Amino acid sequence: MNELLEIPYDQNLKFASFDITNMCSNLPTNELIKTVDIICDKQGISEELKHEIMKISQIIIKQNYFQFQNTLYTQEEGLVMGVPASSIFSDIYIKHIENTMFDILLKYHIVGYFRYVDDILIVYNKATTNTYDVFNIFNNILPTMKFTREEKEKNQLPRYYHIEGKIQPLLRYTQETNNNR
């Protein structure tokens, strides 16, 4: 929250929020495996350990089961919502994608970018930024994932950002993986 408050005031600053629709169930699992591989390479993980991580990741992703009304189902695409591994893998994938988005944020003069799970808040100057362009680019970056858009006109934060202390800057938030639900 402090990073948001540190943005210098300008009367042209506005908020827009993008929400990833059904993030877990629309996550491209084939791209997720590639992302885990890339991250292992970037971290300098030994080939033996990388092989184990990849094998475990593939097993977890393939065991994509859920129960509804006492019937077990397999989810063919994406990840099952509510499973601790789904939130971890979703965060890994989104953080990887965010690394490619920095140039877009600079190009469109985004003043602030904050993400909490699947909700993104951007702060922009209405005189220099067209949020519809940014919104369309975000939707094209992730072909299986789509964003919804909400913009505030009266200097209000979008409704879900009124939760005290929940806005965290990019790459600084670590979500709990099990909340006993």
C-alpha cells in the first residue's frame, strides 16, 4: 500500500483495474511446463534437480481432479480452482508473463502497476495513456486468459482494493498456499 501512496499526486492520475477471468481454469498448462523449465534454467538449477522438478510438476498438473456432488471429475484444460498447487502454479506463470509486460507498461506511461492474485490495479495519467490499448494488449499476451476492465472516474479505488493492506507491488507478494478452506 505504501508504494501506491508514494506515487506523486497529479490531478490527471486515474485508476483502472483488470481482472483475469477464471485464472486457474484458463491457465495454459502446456505453457506452464515450459515456464517452469525456463525458470529452472534462469535460476541455474542443476540438470538432475531440474529433471526432478519438471517430473513432479508434470505429475501435479496431470492429477487435475476435483469433486462435485460426490462425483470425481478430471479437468482437461487449466488447473482446478481451490487446490493449493493451482495457486502456486498460477502465480509462477503470471509472474513469468509479467516480466514480458514491463516494456508495455513503460511504452504506455503506466505510473503504477500492482497485482493481488488475479486482480491488477494500474495508475495512469489520463493525458498520456489510453487504457483501452493497454487492456487489448494484455488480452493478446495471454490468449487463453481474458481480462475484464473497470475504470474509476471519481478518484476511487476499484471495489476490491478497499481491503486494508492487500495491494502489493509486482513480484513482492507471496500468497499463502493453504487457507484451510
